[in-house]
Amino acid sequence: MDRAVDAFLFHLKVQRGLSQNTILAYARSLSRLSGHVMATRGRDALPAVVTRDDVESFLGRRKAEGLSPRSLAATVVALRQFFAWAHENGTVREDPMEDVEIPRFQRRLPIVLSEDDCDSILQKPSAESPRGLRDRAILELLYGSGLRISEVLGLDVVDVNLTQNFVLARGKGRKERIVPISEPCRDAVLTYLRDGRPLLMVRRRPAVRGRRDPLFITARGTILSRQGFFKNLQGYGIEAGLMMRVSPHKFRHSFATHLVENGADLRSVQEMLGHADISTTEVYTHVSRKHLRDVYRKAHPRA
């Protein structure tokens, strides 16, 4: 069982190009399934012996352990993907997940920062230090272009076009998309490239030299991690006097919501965010109070 799971994870990484976080999430779910199957059917059990009853027993156990509906749905998705792959390559003759439905759960609305809050945080990184110039450029890309933090930190220098004002982002599954950047974002990135990055490059270690030329690096010359930037962002949120916990993804939510509030069409927002399904983007129409008021006034006869 474990060998089949390892082969599937390798397939996700090499052939489908999924992110490391997604692969780790799949690995956790499938490892627990593997342990359940081997405990009930023996340590030498193969995916071919897994039945619908085994799957339902496993999911029932996870639910009894207190797994949330959202996490249970993610587990079902992981199992579906695994057995569909195993059925396609002949590892299993019948797919035990064929009629297993994904549990329904209430989708939480994203938390959005106000325009004033976003602007306040953007002003906090110091313009006098390389780190401050770097962080300001990152914040502008998060809020000004709606990129995921993994997409921002995955940018190479050549991915940024400051002449035509766009960046080449690589999203989930390594899918590439072109995203426009604003003038303030362009100026922040240009200033960082001119005045900040060269000072950080001085201490760049030979071990990280290679094909990649990462746009954002640390004071030690290594590639900036999500954890490293998150710590800095928390400090900027405190300096700005915000009561809520600030995260990079809240800037992405704010980017989309503010676009919708100011009249952007959902298809354009979907493309900029890199959503495969527009239903994922539609959540921002529910978050945007201004959008709902405008729709109401246009559509209701007594508005």
C-alpha cells in the first residue's frame, strides 16, 4: 500500500506539478488510509483489496476522531485522486471511491482588510533598509496584483517586466499566468531592484547559485521563506495598529474584494487570481457589501 502511495505522490510532483503543500496534505490523508487498511487487512495489503466498506470505515473513523467537515472533504478528494490514478494505471480493477460523495460544508467568507488598513501597512516597511524595500515590494505584489505568497516568493528576476508592467506568476500545478502590476507596485519593485537587492546579494551564498535567480532574498543572501516574511508582516500589522491578525492571504482577499467593489467583472478577477473555477471567485461578490448594494439598487423595483 505504502509503495503505491509513494508512486502516486511522485506522479503529483513530477507529472502534475502540484505544490509541496498540496502534496504533503495528500500524503497525510493517504498515510492514514494506508495505516487503516494494513491494520484491518494485513501489512501486505495492496490498493486492489480496498473496498467501498473499507473507505467508509476509514472516513467514519476520521469523523469520530473530530475531523472537521472541511478537512473530511479534503480527505475524500485526496482518496478520489489516488484511486482514480490507480484505476487508470491498472493497479486497481474497481474504484472504491466511485460513488463516495464529497461531504458538504459551509464555506467561510474570507476576511478582508479595508483600503485604509492596506495602505497603512504598506507604509510601514522602512525605505532606508534593504529589508524594508524588499518587504514593501512584496506587499505591493500581494495587494496590488493579488498573488499568493508562494507565487511572489517563487518569482525570478526575469519574471518581472517593468517596461510593460506585468509579472509572470506560477500558480497551483505550475500553471503560468500574466498578471498586471500597478504603478506603485512597479515603483516599489524597481526601487528594491536598484537600491535593496544589490546590498542583499553581497552575502549570497554560493550554494544557492544556479539556474534560479530569485527576486526576493534574505539578508544572508538565501531565498526568503514564507515563515520569514510572515514574521515581518505581523510586525507591520502591529505597527499599523490593526486589531486583527494579518496574513499574506488577507491581502489577496482584499485585492479581489476591492476590485469587485470598484466594478471589475468576475471573469477578469478570476483570471488575475488564477482560479480554475469561477465559482471560487464568486465568493468575493458576497464579501463586497458595496457590490450587493449596487446589485440591489439596480434590480429591485422598490430600491
